[in-house]
Amino acid sequence: MKIIFIGDVMGKSGRRGLFRALPDLRDEHEPDLVVVNAENAAGGFGVTEEIMHDFFDNGADVLTSGNHIFDKREILSVMEHEPRLLRPHNYPRETPGSGWFVATTPSGTNVGILNIMGNVFMHPILDCPFESARAALDRKPDDCNVILVDFHAEASSEKVAMGWFLDGRVSAVVGTHTHVPTADERVLPQGTAYISDVGMTGCYDSIIGMSTEKVLKRFVDKIPERMEVAAGQATVCGVVIDVNEKSGKSTNIERIAIRDA
């Protein structure tokens, strides 16, 4: 089976680019599941209910997120009835929503999606991501062999550590958050596909998706400046993962980069 995972969708340009690209991606790769990180979809900060439905209507099956998931407060109530929108699983147990969801593909295969957030250089500081991942996998259904993990984290070292920690226990560990794609995609020895960061889906004529002029004022002139999402054409970034649906082991991971979408 094949899974497509799309990295952090950044604002309107990212959404527009992804929605244009998804039909061709589906035709080319014939994925069984499409998972999208949507935490920057609403103006760079969070996601709204309307935008969430736009993702589902345009071909996304499950949405993951990260540290910006609660920037739009309306999403708190949405999460109480929409299990396909995930927040990091290592938030406190009382936090609305969940970071674990089991999707069923058209062929009847159950796929577990686990969304967790790192602690190094991240805010807020959540429960230990390693222990959270271990606890979630200890409770997974017996008929769920294919598992995809979105590890939303800043430090490459923490991401690589998570890949090795989960090697052989999950089908894939894909990194998100830094908005810069890495070139270290590979299948680890025990069959877990891994990449440190799939990159963002948004305008790359920017500073990680934000207006270059605005961000430079912060860095160069040390002047507080309200950041704005860059409005140019998008590059759609993600990965295609080939998984043996019986064993849950991955056989290949390939980067996607569709420019000027």
C-alpha cells in the first residue's frame, strides 16, 4: 500500500497549491491514504473549521498538527467531534481532541496515525514524546499493523532519536515543523521509513513561509513586526511511502516537491 504525507501547509498559497496538486498526485501514485499537516493553514497560525472541511473535500483523509493547533480557539470545540483532526498526543489528557486515530483504507486496511510533538526548543513543553509514543503503541489495536507517526519537532537530533526509538514498531516517522525539507529519507534497519523534515507546502520565496521583508526587520533592525504569510506560488512538499500492509514494514520512501503549484 502507499501513503502520501504532505508537510505543513502554509496559508492560502499553500492550500491553493495543494488542492491543485492533489488530483495529479492521486493519479500518479494511487495512494491508499493521504495525510496532511494543517497547523499553519489559516494565515500561518492554526486551522479553522471551514479550512478543515476544505482539506477533506479536496482529498485529505487525516489532518495532523503541532504547536499552532490551538491558535484559532474555535478548533477546541471542533476537536470534540472530529477525530480526523489530530493534535499532538502528548498534550495533557484533559486537552480536547486526540493525537491518535485509526483510519480504514478503501481496501479495508487499518492505519494508525500518531501525532506527537518534541520538547527541545519547543513551546509549550509537553509530556515526554518518547513515553507518549510508547504508551500509545502499547494500546494500539491488534489489527492495526500500519502506523504513521508525524513527529512535530525543532531539533533534528530529537527527530532522528525518535526514528531509531520507533524503528520496527511503526511503518514511518516523518518530521514536520521546521518548514525546510531534509535529504535524509531512508528506511531504517527494522523497516521504519524515516525523514527528519518533509518541508512545508507554501511559498518558498519567503522566510519559512512568511514575508521576507517583515521577518528581516525582526532579525536586522530588531523591530517587532507582525508577520504575514508570503503570497507567491507554492511548492508542495511531502513524501510517498510504500508499506507492506501485512507486516507494517516500509519498503521505500520518496520525497515529493511540486513547484509553482
